[in-house]
Amino acid sequence: MQDRKPLVSVIMPSLNVVKYIDECIQSVLNQSLKEIEIICVDAGSTDGTYERLKEYETNDSRVRVILSDKRSYQVNLGIKESNAKYIGIVETDDYVDENMFDILYNRAEDNNLDFVKADFTFLYDFDGYYLYKPAKLFDENTNKFYNKVIQPLDCTYLYFHDFNVWKGIYNREFLIENDVMFNESAGASFQDIGFQQLLLYYAKRCMYIPEKLYYYRFGHMTNSSVSPKILQFVKQEFEHLLDNKLNGMTGRKIELIYQKMGLDLWSQYNVLIDLNGSGVKKEDVDQCYQWIKQKLFIALNNGIVKSIDMNQTTWKQITFLLDDKEAYTDKYLAMIQAKTDRIKSKLGKINVIWGCGVYGMEALNFCKKYGYDCIALIDNNSKLWGRKISGIEVKAPVDIINKKLDVKY
């Protein structure tokens, strides 16, 4: 290990991410804040990730590699093994800005914070062609909360919009004293729900800053995020919170956790509909739906939830789902079909996509999904001409337009 005690322990859980591991760990090793330790907790990779991490451990004393026998224990193990005052978490298919931990550390120290979080950037990876889209936590109505020391209850918006645990650092002593840990359930799925809600429940001093310091690889979806078991994972997390960690607790914070449970039921049920029955077991969905519905109804009827803080349009959708799941499903499917039909009506048998930005790539994916032929991508950026993206060449607009092809643009 390094001679000086590290200021930030960066925990990097990994499993079969050899394609991304170099970019990720080098972004952490190259931090302007040098007094860090990097705790790589691998859950038994079989693609060479573990061996690559061991090479980094050999070459840099700040890197420590630990082998975990289960995914759900990775971050908790890293926290327990850490030596620094603050904990950071970096997913090993993402990467970070070189100043991330320097900026966050100084904000935390200057303001005696339980945690501090930054904004981030979506990274869309289309076969090595990167597109970036900045993400902003606060909207025009909540911008005032940037760069201020707050308690979570000062801004109830956080309970419904802040759910990313990897874009900040956390005071280790605060985590240990309040037992703010990840639920060690089977697998490693949606445990950030419980961690985040415990964080908001116990924190007294926190801060959010507008700098975008983390690059989140959006195109590389984890198995759990599109799993037919996602509703089981959601139930598992709220069961852990309400029947275990916070059992018997009441008050505004608990009220907000119940509302968040309704929000997660609604959003993840929509994902299940989008999966179109692929691997989804109706009896499992029904069991989780009924458990969450019963919990919410009891909370509403017994005065545990006295008011609704989230967007009222969203809450109406949630109550519609709770009142009649089948009717809600039919309406949602009809909405998706109408949207799909509108897009299809704009396509021809042969298509050229104009623009290689995020929307252009989404259009390309739509064409591939529904069997529409796309013969070229065109873009005004000359640096892209001749490059292939997802097997399709990018051309100058004039190269296609002058040919007067019978295509849809």
C-alpha cells in the first residue's frame, strides 16, 4: 500500500467486463487526487477481467484486488476493507473525469458532509462510436439546491429523482454508524434502491453539485435491468427496507419511501410490458404486484402516507395501475403500438438516416428491430465520412442526394 493514508477509497465491483476495464481503471488511476486506494472486488470473472485487475495491482500499490464469492456482497466487502475517510463507487463498465474525486473530496471536507454527489453524462456506445448526453439532476424548479448544504427532507424531489449511487462519495463513518449498506440478497440486482433510501433516511448534511464528473455507459445494460424478474428485485428491496431495516418507523421519510415504492412498481412494470412476455412469469409478477399494492393501500388507509409529493400526473398513472392492472396494461400496449405505427409510417422499404447523433442511432436501432433496410448514414461532420457505425457507412449528404435514390430520409 501507499505510505500516506488514502483520502478516498474507490470501490470497483466487477464481473466479466474485460472489454471496458482498462478505460475504467485508468480513469481512476489518473485522478488528480493521488491519495486514493482502489479496491477492486471481482465476483469470479471468467473473461480475463480478474487477471487484468491483478496486473494493475502488481504495477500500482494503490490497487487492491479482492475475490468475492457473491455479487451482492461486493460493495459491502469493499466498504469493510476500506481505509479512507470517504467511499466512492465506480461501476467497471463506466469511467470518470480526472478531477472527480478531488472536487468531491474538497466539497465534503469543506462542508462536513455525510455525502456529496455530482451530475453525470450518459455515454452511448454504438460499437465503439461514442455519443454523449449530459444529465442534470435538478430542473428549473429545484436548481436552487445545487451547491447548498441540505438535509434530504429540504428537497423531497430527491426521493423520486436521485437514484444513482456511483456519482458521489460517502463518509465512511456515517455509513458504518447507520448501517447504510447494500442488501445482500441473491444476485446483485437493484440493491441501489435500498442503499439510496437508507442514505436519504439518515443523512443530515449533504450536497449536490452541477459538475458532470461521471460517464455512465447507457448502452451496456446489466442483466438485472432488463430481467423478467425486475419486479421481484424491487419487492425484495422494499421488503428489506420496510419489514427489516426501518420496520416500525413512521414520519415524513417513511411516507416518501412508500411513494418511491409505488413509483418503482409503475416504472418497472412498464419495463416488463416492454419485454413483451419474454421470460416473464405471470404468477411471479402477480405476487410482487399484490405485495406492493397491499403495502401501499395499508399505508394510505392507515395514515402512514398522508400526502403525495411526486408529480401528480405520475401518481395518477400509479393509482390507475393499482386499481386495475389489466386495464392499465391494455392502455399502455395501445400507446406503444400507436407510437410504433407513427414511426413506421415515416419509413420506406429503403432508408437513409440523416444525422449520427443519439436520435439518429435510435432510428437505426428501430430500423434493425423491425426489419427496415438502411443503406447509409449521412452527416454534415466530415470527420465521420467513411466510418462504419453498426456496419453501415457514414457518407457526406451530397454523395447520397446527388444519386437521387428512391429512399426515405
